[in-house]
Amino acid sequence: MVRDQRLFFSLLISIIMLITACGHKDLPREVTGELILLDSVNVPVPDPAIESSLKFYREEFAREMNHVVAFSPFAMRRASPEGLLNNFVADLVSEVANELYEPGDGQDIDFCLLNYGGLRANLPAGEITRSNVFELMPFENEMVVLTLSGEKAYELFEYLAGSDRGMPISGLKVGIRNGELVNVLINGKAFDPDRNYKVVTSDYLAEGGDRMRFFLDPINTEVLGMRIRDAIMMYMERETASGKELHAELDGRIYVMD
């Protein structure tokens, strides 16, 4: 009996508190605070215990980031209309994507298009570390395969011709004169406006990033489940394991005509 009374009064108090809280929800409340100045003079005193704990993680992180994943005989920089870095990244993304992709319709990936601004740092000559790869590609963008109609694919080619920056491409050869598209080959073959084309790109661009609006209405979208940065890392580690140095070349895949 006593226990039941206690439960009853506990429930009653809870209901009263709830009604009171609901009835005063719109009342103004006073907020107090304290201004803490943080600058080069007013620096908080480090906590030795916290600093000791963080030291291990800092050292472990630095060890991971300084791990050498590949060796390049030359520096690779992005450039326009094409650059060694542009071509290197686009080619390896195309290669890895084709290894991962299992087309349900039997049609393979036709070409790759990334964006100039997505390459955030150049690669040095000599040893390349994980840190270099993260600086090159700090984003979490994933690889996706889009199926485009011939009309949308042609809009893509016109975009490349009109861009003032050399977009990283693979599987394409684009001729430009005065910012206009003059010629385009897809894997050595002439463009066919009556067929569909598959392009591997980033999820950022697939959503219309960098004004790539031709990607916004694809026939099909397929996510490969791998970040572009991870593809770069995997490719580099694989080349190193095979005893190979990294390779890239300028081959005129985007050329300007007089």
C-alpha cells in the first residue's frame, strides 16, 4: 500500500512538472556567459595528462601519414589544356573504375572526367607519402558511373572546349579552336550521337558541381563504392608492390588548334 502511494505521488509530481514546463515554454529566459579571450598572450595552460595521451596519437598519425606509398621519377603538376597530374589521376581512376565496374548491360565505361579544381596539390618527384595523397585529394568524393545520352555527352564535350582550365580526362581526345569544339574521339572512335556513353566521375560532379549540368539528368547512375582518394592510394601501392615507378605523359588528349 505504501509503495503504491509512493508511485502515485511520484507520478503526480512528474505530471505537475511537465504541465508547469509546458506552460512556461514561451517565457523569456536569462542567459549568462563569460568571455574567454584566446590569443597569443592568453593561451590556456596545457593539461599534462591530456598532452601525454595526445602525444601517442600524434606520433601514430604522423607515422601513418609519412608512410611512402610510391616513387615518381618526376614531379606531376596540374596544367591547362592538359597536365601530367591531370592525365595521371584521370587514367588511374579510369583503370580502377573499370576493374570494379560490373555492367549489367554489357557496356563498359567509355571515358573519365574529373575537375581541375579537385586536384588540390601537386605530386613531388621522388618518394610520395600518404600525406601527399591526402593533400592532392582531401575530399571524400566517391566514384560513380553515369550513363549519358548522346545529346548530354555532346554537351559534356562542349563544356570541355569552353573551359578555361584543363579538365582531367581519360579515354577522350578533344580538339578546340577559339573555345569551340572542333573534334572529339572516344577511345579512338568518332562520336556517335545516336548511342549512349558511360562516364566515370565523382559524386560531386554527378550532382552538377563545377557547372556540369549535363550530369543532372543521366539515364542511369551507378555508385562504385570507392572514394577517389582510396583509388589513388590503392593504385600507387599496387604499382610499388610490382616494383614500378609512377608514370604519366602529355599525349595531346586536349589540344588547341590555330
